[in-house]
Amino acid sequence: MASITQVFGDLCEAHMTGLSWKCYLGKRRLNRTQFKEKLKRVAYNTLFINLFRDEATSKSHSDVSKLPVKNKILMLSFNLRVAGMGMEADNLEDLTEKIEKSTCMPQTDLNSVLELLIELAGTGTYQPLPQKKDYFLNNKHVGRNVKFQGYDHYDASLFESGLLSFISTEDLQFHDDVQRTLQIMDAKPGTGLPGIGLFAHNYLAGDKYEKETRVSLFGALVHSRTCEMEIKLDLPAVPDNVDMTGLKIRVPQNIDQSEDEGFQSASNLTPDSQSEPSSSPDIDLWNAVLSYEPSKYRCWELIGCPPGKKEKPYLTEAGREAFDKFHQLRVGQLQLISGTLLQPTPAILLKESELVQYVLNVLIGVASMTFLLNESLQAFVVKQGVYISGTSPESMYNLLSELAENGTYYTRLSHFSLQPILDSTYNKGLVFQAFTSGLRKYLQYYRACVLSTPSSLSLLPIVFLFRKLGRQLRYLSELCGIGSGVLGINRGSSSPFPTGVKLLSYLYKEALNNCSNEHYPVLLSLLKSSCEPYTRFVYDWVYSGICRDAYGEFMIQVNEDYLNFRDKHYWTHGYVLASKEVEESVPLFLAHVAYDIYICGKTINLLKLCCPTHYICWSDIPVPRISVTFSLEELEEIERDSTVYVNRMERIARFNSISREAKNLEKVIAQQELIVQAQRTATRAMATFRSNQLVERKAFEVRKRERFLELKKQFEKDIERRNAIKQQETEKDLMEVQTRRELEERHKTQEEDLEKRARQQLIEHYSNLSEEAAKREQKALWKIQRHKLESARIDFLLNDKKKLQVLGQVLVLYFNWMTCKMCVF
């Protein structure tokens, strides 16, 4: 018996017997060995696939046969959904449910019928699916009544799956064409032409252009075979029974074929010259317009699919009232299904203009009935159930929560940046004051943006307008340690907010970390405003040697005890750095010049002490300013001022050096003259000095005693004066303490009065609101009661009218009777 390999080889040989191995123009030459290998590969793949499929299907059939009929139908429905046929799957499930509910036959017979239908599934004619569903088979949501997800988005790998194989095939084909072309060009003229087959008469068209030009009626007219030179173009012979209405060829009637050899001029080939009366019936334009149906296609993905409505309309297209009714219907259904488990929040319908006004108020930290303020957390909470027509309370709650979060951040930042009371208890320093001042400027800008927003805008434009500002507010809150977390408000208990130099370094690091996002300009503004006190300190220290540090937050520490020394201790201990670590003494962006700043101020103070008349100490030349700037023009101006200042000081230094040399020479000459004169007068003075020395000694002793007595009296007076001064200072301190206490008590009373007035105003305001609400409620109840009693009142009036009519008739009859009786008497 022959093996599988031999059988497959014979099968491939039998399949290849009828093929032509000649090469034609526009067609690749086939290699017999390669073609046989491809056929063998296809045969083996088919064998293995069918082999494993039979085993898998036998196992799956044995398992599926045990399932109920309903489960098998649901499996078929799932396969249809996976294949992209959702509508067919829905129809199958609906029909199955209708059959189960019908009572036309017993359940056993119904199951038998359904089993037969399941066995017949897939036995019909094969209907190829659209190309789109085959491509995106595993990229669709599977399920019953899948919600519309918008336009389909697919990965590019699905479109590029066969790209590499296509490129490699084209590469090989191009390489093969180049090799064959080189063989033809290198061969001798006339050799190898029959074998190559380029000029064979049994030509088979290979590409689209050849098929459209040669294998067509146009090709028959212009590329017919002939054996002689005298040829004339003519139409081919057409049988009489052929329908001529389908031919759209129009031949000019004025051309004499006997005078033309197939080379007509371009003017004779225009559409106007080839036009002739058409035999097709005329189309009625109005009927065509009335019967025109617009295309159902919406995008390129639906090209090639059968026309039909592929996308269901949105619910919001029906209008706001329809959406509200539909939402109420769904909420009612949920309540019926859940019973008492679902307790719905009462819905509060507001006008859009009113809600917009509430939103603009909460953006600047003003509470309202919709946005409630939680005092303990300093956060705004959106009231549940608020909505406007056309929206659901849940979606409106999510939208308003984002705006309430902006109001929360604004409120927290406003409390954080309040102007502090500058008393003896304040210890945060000037840098923190400058930082809060910059923060207040930003909040003022934000408040101006909110107040300038027109109230005629709707909610979504307001959300989009303030989304960037909201992100900035959130970032600033996190920067100040009062972010979204509850613990962020009490950040000071664990990690206090930095002050002084640490705050500048903190802002500088944040600016470096956020240099490529939208918060960078805000950080630069805060950094610039925070650096103003520090640059002012550096300005005074560098140019004048003055150390103004009321809160001890800068780099220089002054020791008053050593300023009176006139030795090396003045230089080493008079002015020292506040910390040995450079990062704690100066900001990070000034770490490289920290020591130079320190030495410059110390040098100026030493120069003032040694030479107060030095030109650096008394020069009236305006010094350049020191500031943090992010403007190139301003930086160039500062550099220009610095250059002018340096040039002027160098000019003064050169002038002083020249005049100093001349003064030194004059001083030497004067010293020599003084020495000569001193020698002359020394001899004269010695004699008189010795004679007067004794007299002066006696007089000195007398004066010494008198001076001692005077000093003793002065010492006693000085002690009394000092005691009096101390007593006055203590009394003055007591007076200042009392005045400060009185001021504090006065401020407290004023604040309490303001709080009482505000509380009383709020109480009166809410009491008025409650009274108005009660009146409106009573009026509404009265209207309702009046409406309920309207029918009873009408009946009462009708009955009363009838009674009055009857009474009137009775009175008339009684009057007539009395008149008759009187007449009788």
C-alpha cells in the first residue's frame, strides 16, 4: 500500500498536468518544483485541520447533546453575536420565547421540534458575511441588546496584519523581474524568445490595464491582428437579435472611413463630435425627485454593507420633556422592582438661569440652597436631587460636584491667605506674608474671571471655561497643604508649611518639577512675589551692610556683644551665618553666591569702622536694584545698570589712588620739616618744662582732689538718675500693656458685635423666608381646599337657588290666596 507522501505527490502531479508553464507579458513565470511544494503544503494543512477538527467535534457533540434545548439555542445566538449578527440573534431569541409561551403542542413535541431546528443549523447555503464583520470579528461587544458605543475604533494591527508578507512578496517579485530583465538584456539578439514566451500569440492578460484595453470592445477596435498594412477600422459584426440599447458607443457620422487609417484628429474625438440621439427613454425629473431615497451610509466603515439604519437615535434628540418623562418612568420601574430597598432622593427641579447663578456664587465661595458649606471641613457639598429639565439628578450631581470642588479650593485658599495680625505672636516672617500676598492676587484674578462671566451661559460652557482654573486651584491647594483630603487642612500638626528661606526653596523646587505644565506661570508669579523681602534684605546687606531681620528668617545673625570688639573677634563673631548648612541659610538658586553675599556685607561694615570716609561708604551714586525677574528685557536693564555702577566706582577708585600718592609725598615733606622744628624747640622747652614741672605737680594734686569729689557727687547723681529712668520705663511698659489689652478687648467686643449682628441678620433673613414659605403654603392649601370645595359650593348655590325659587312661588301663591280671600270678604 502506498504511503501518504506518495499519495500526496501523485495528487499534486495529477493537479499540475493541465497547467501551462509558459511565461507571458505581465505574468510571472511559474516554477514547477515550487508550485508542487505549495500544493503539498496545502494538502497537509487540510489533512491536519480536518483530523483535529473531527476529534474536537466528536467530543463537543457528546457534551452538547447533554445540554437542554434552550441552552443550545442560546449558544447558537451567542455565535451569531460573535459573528456580528446581533439583529439575527435577537430575532432568534424572541422567536424561541414566543414558541415556549405557545400552547399549541405539548412540551415534549416542542422540544423535539427545537432539536430538529438545532440539527438543521448551518446546513443551508453559505452566505458570506460583509468584509467589515470578518475583519473585526473579535473586536465587538457580545451580548443581548448591546448599547450603542459610537463609531467603531480598531487597532492598526488589524489592517497591517498581512503587510509584512505583502512587502516580502513584492520584494521577491521585483527581484525576479530585475533578474529576468538582465537575462534578456545580456542575451544575444533573437535568442531565447520562444522559450521566454514574451511574443507568444496565445496572450493571456494579467493586469487590470491590459484587461480594460485589450480584452474589451475598445481593444478589438484598436488592437486587432492583421497580416497586411492596408487596414481600416470598423465595428465588429453584431447579430440581429442582440439588444443594442446597452451599448453606449457613439460613432461619428461625418467621418469617411476610406480616408482615415485609424489616426483621427483630437477634434474629432471630443464627446460633442461623438454624440448622437439616444434611443433610451427620457427620465421624468419630478418623478425621479419624488422617488429619490437618500443614502443610508454614515462613514467609510459601512461601505459595502447593505443599506439600513445602523445607529439608533439618542434619547436627548426627542427633547427635554421626553427625557424627563423617560427618566421618571425608569425610576418608577426601579422602585417597583426593588420595593422598599431603593429609597429615591426627592428631585428638585431648578431653572437653568437660577442654577447658573448658584454655580457662579459657589465658584467664589458663596453658599446657597444648592451648594451647602461644611464648616468643619471647609468644603461645599452639592444637595442631592437637584437637576434641570433634560438631565438626570445623577449626571447633574457629577457636574456640580466638580464646580463645588473649585469653590472648596477657593474657600480654603482664601482662609489660608488671610492678612495676618502683625503682633508679638506672629512668627511666620516676611516671606510668608509676600507669598500670601501673591496668592491673594491670584485669587483676585480668579474672582474677577468669575464675576465677569455672563450669567446667560449654560452649565457646560462654564465647566469648560473654569476647568483650567480649577486645576490650578487644586494644585495651589495641594501646594499649600490644604488639598482634597480631610487631613490636608490640618497639615501643620505633622509637617508644617515652610516659611522663610525654606519656603523659597520649596517654591523653586516645585517650579523646576512643573516647568512643562500649565501651573508653571502661576508658580513663577508666586516665587517672584515671595522673593521680594529676601531680595530687599540682600540689597541692604550687600550695598549698605545693614541687617534688617525682624523675624530671624534670613541668612545673617548679628551678635551685639562682639560688635564693640576691635580685634579679630569683630570679624569672626560679629556677623555669622545663621546655619552651617547652605540649603538652610539661602534659597537653592542662590547657594552658589551665598558666601560672597555674606563676605560682602561684612567687608562693608568693617570698612565703615576702619575708614568711614571711603568712597564706597559715602558715595551718592545710585546702586542697581536686586530682584527676581523672568523677563529678558528687565534682566538686560539690570545688567546695564550694574555695568554703569561698576564703571563709575572704578573711575572713583582710580581718581582716589592718584590723589593718595600726591598726598603721601606732601606728608613726607611736612614730616621732615616738623622734625627739624621739633629738634629746635625741644631744647627750649626742656628748660621751661623742668621749672614748671614742680609747680604743675602741686597744682595737679589739688585739682585731683577736687576732681575726685566732683566725680563722687556725679556718681551718686547718676545712680539716682538711672533708678528714675528704670522706674519710668517700668511705668511706661505697664501703660503700654494696659493700652494693648484695652485695644484687644475693644477688638474682641467689636468682633462679637459684628458676629451678633450677622447672626441676627441671618436669623431675621431665614425667619422672613420661613414666614413667606408658610404664607405661600397656607395660600396653596387654601387654593387646594377651595378647588376641592368648588363643586360642593356650586351644588349648594344651585340648591339654594332652587329653594328660593320654590319659596318665591309659595309666597306668590300665598299672596294670591290672600288677595282672593280679601276680595271675598
